[in-house]
Amino acid sequence: MTTPGPVRWVQKPTSAGRKIVWAAIADLKDVSREVRMLLVGQFLMNASNFTAFPLMAVYMAEHLGFSAAQIGTVLTIHLATGRALPIITGPLADRYGFRSFMVAGLALRAAGFFGFGFFTSPTTMALATLTMGLGTAFYESAVYGIFGRQPQKIVARVFVLNNLSLNLGVIIGPMFGAALLVFNPVYPFQASALLFAVLALWSVRLGYLDNLYVSRSPLAGSWQAVATDTVFLFFLATTFAWWFLFSQLFVLFPLLATTLAGSDFGASAVFTTNGVAGLLFVGLSLIAFKWISERRMLLGCYLALIAIYGIAGWRDSLPWLLFIVAAYTLVETLIMPAIESITAELAHDGKQATFFGALGLVWGVAGSLGNYAGSWLAMENNEPILVWCALAGVAGLGFILTLAFIRMSRNV
């Protein structure tokens, strides 16, 4: 089990807020310069992504008149390619290096977002999201392959800081997208395409990363390592429920919010709430992982999700939904670093991108099911009690599997 080292305080804090800030600064000083640069890149990437991505489902439903099945299909193509293909792009990154995968991934995402704002038919929109998903697979195979190669004593902190960077992007992106939405519903997609193109050009200069992380593994050996690691495979099963529930942040929540608000700005409110709450709660994760193991954190998060979805149906208003989103975000802030840290811990040396690719494959399958389920739950006038009980049941399945995984880990 990875146990992060003690925090080096830069100076004595005078408040809880400053304590969290100094903890973050101390953690940043513990990671290498190239990792800090990648963390900045993660912020910029997610800001670019969330300028447009939160509006995709609403844009297709409100402006193009797509059905629930069409929306689910388009989003599933994006998710399936972005999360399933790393089982191929991950071993390739482990074998051939990282810079070229980062550049190609960002360029493909630029092309995909441009196409999404240009095309109007379900077929061409699916092609655009296919391109986005392929870009996601290339880019994340490189970045998470590097993060997973960090020393075990700091790997949990790297993923907590990564979560902080992503949440900062979640705050900036939707606000920028909402501002552009006032002028034209297509502008957020065009702006996102431009930002990804700039990031692709910036990443060209990162060739030195391939010289810093030189461990290489043959493709067949990487796949075999994943396929024969029973503990890791069972761990992947425990994450299935989370990826199903995580997809609702992009489907069910924004669609419900748009209905309650009566406009597209309901979707932007969901992601702004998610980003602001994530930034506030990330301080808790900086401290929590110093006291709670990643496995127990995963178990506790599923228990919290059961409680959150259990009370979600009490009211049916936009403020209440945003409160549920904020509570959900607290869990997200804790469960994502836990899952990523356990993956890095269980990954074999030199094969980290492949193990993260396997995690992405489960994400793709579970998230694809979640896309269809979320679209149906939101658009078919289902009773709120059905919607929230379904999500609570999925969280309950995750809790049971995680409990079994913890017991299995003790016996290995």
C-alpha cells in the first residue's frame, strides 16, 4: 500500500484555508519540474475541454433535435473510443514514448471539437466525437503513463494534484463556454478547438520526456501482465459502478438541470457547481489521503454515494439538484485519486500506461452503459424516485465489490 510521506509545511498556517494552500504548495515542491509542467497542461486541457463538452448533450437535444437514443449513441462513441482504445494506445506509449502521443491526441481533439460545431447530422456528429475520443486515448495514455511512473511515496499526491488541476479547468471552462453561448451555441465548440490546437503546438517541445522515462515494454508482455493479474482485474470490477455513475455528470445531471432551468444555462450551472465544489473539496483530499488508505477511501465513497442518491429525490428543483451535484463532487474529489493511486500501485514497472489503459477500458464500457441509461432516465419522464434509486443501487453494487476486493487484497 502506498503511504504518502509527511507534509513539509512552508510556514505555519493561520487558518484552515491557508493550511490547505500551504499543503498544496508543499506537495507541489515534492514532485518534479516536468510533472508540475504536465499538471499545468492538465488544467489548460480540461479548461479547453469543459468550454464545450458540458454543452454537447444539451446542444444535440435543444438545437439539433436529436432523440435520446441518438444522443446516447454519439456520446457513447466518444466515451468508448476515449476509454477503450487506451488498451491499445497505452502499450504503444509504454513501448515508443510519450511526446508524439500527447501532440497527436491534442490535435485530434481540436479537429473533433471543430467538427462538432460544424456538422449537424447524427452520422457526422458521431464522426466528430470519434475523433475526440481517439484524441483522448492518445493524450491520456501518455500523461497517465508518466504520472504512474512517479515514486510510490508521492504517487498518491501526484494524482491529488492532478485532480486539483482538472477541477480548476472545470471552473474556468464552463464559465468561458457560458459567456460564448450568449452569442452563438456553436462558439464554445469552435473556441475549444482553437485552444486544443494551441496546446498541441505547445506539446511539441516536450520531447525531453521520452529521455527522462526510458523504461520500455513489448506490447504482448504488457497485455499479458494485465490479463494474468487477478487482483488488478478484480479491482477493475470494483470501479465499474463508479464509471457508470460518473457518466451521469455529463448526461443525466445537465439534462435534468436544463429542464428545471428552462434553458441551456442549467447545464452550465451543473459544471460550474462541480468545478467550484471540486476546488473547495480538493483541500480535503490533500489531507485525507495522509490518514486513510486508498482502498478504504474507495469503500467509503461508495457508501457516501448511496446516501447522496438516497436523499436526492426529496425535492425537485434546480437549487436542490445543484446541492446534490456539490455533494457528489465531494465524493468525486476523493474517489478519483483513490482509483488512480491503486492503479499505479498495482501496475507493473514499465507497463503503467497499459494498466491505466485497462482502467480506461472499464471506464468506456461502464460509461457507455451510463450514457444510454442517463439519457433514458432524463428524457422519458421517469419518476424521480426511479431515477435516484437506480443510481443508489449501482453505488450499492460498487460498495459490495470493493468490500470483497479489500478482503482479497489481505489474502494475497
